[in-house]
Amino acid sequence: MAPTANSIQPRPQKLAQNKARAVVNAAELVRHPDHRENHQWILRSGDTVLGYVEPTYGGTSRSGRNGWTGRLGGIAGRRCTTRDAAALDLAERWIRVVTAVPKRTITGDS
């Protein structure tokens, strides 16, 4: 379930707030194809993969899980108590990234 060429990538690109919120509002949380091995869920909206939600470990529960976290571009977010809360945190971070103004380099490339 890799994003296609015309999907929105998680990088600063100054996407309009309304468009970014529309993408997030249409997003759904689905099981990763390798869910049995990695226990991940995918937050996606159409062809656009916003990120991944996965369990965190290190707690004192019987399974060792202590919550859920959203992974955006390989970077884990804060730990949340539920999978839906982690998906919401992931969506908020995705909106912040794609609506940010791209930083310019000395050569003018973004």
C-alpha cells in the first residue's frame, strides 16, 4: 500500500488548510497487509497514506503494550492510550507538515 505518484507526500509543500483538512476528514484507519507480523494500522485517504499507527511496548500489562503511537515519515509521535487517539495525533501532525511553507536552499531548490 505504498503511496502512488500523485498522492500527497508528508513533506512541507504549503498545501491549503482546507484541502489538508478535507484529506484528513476522508481518512480511514485500515489494517496493514502484514498486520500479523508488525501489528500496524495504516491511516489513509484514497491513494494518500498519511502514516502508520502501531502499538508501543514497555508497560506492565500482560501483553507488554502501554499504548499506541503514530509514525509519520519514520518518526514516532507521542504515546496515546487508544489507537484512535494515536490516529488523530498523526493526522494533526500530517496537517502541520503539509501546510508548512517549504524551506528554500541557497540554490532556490525546495
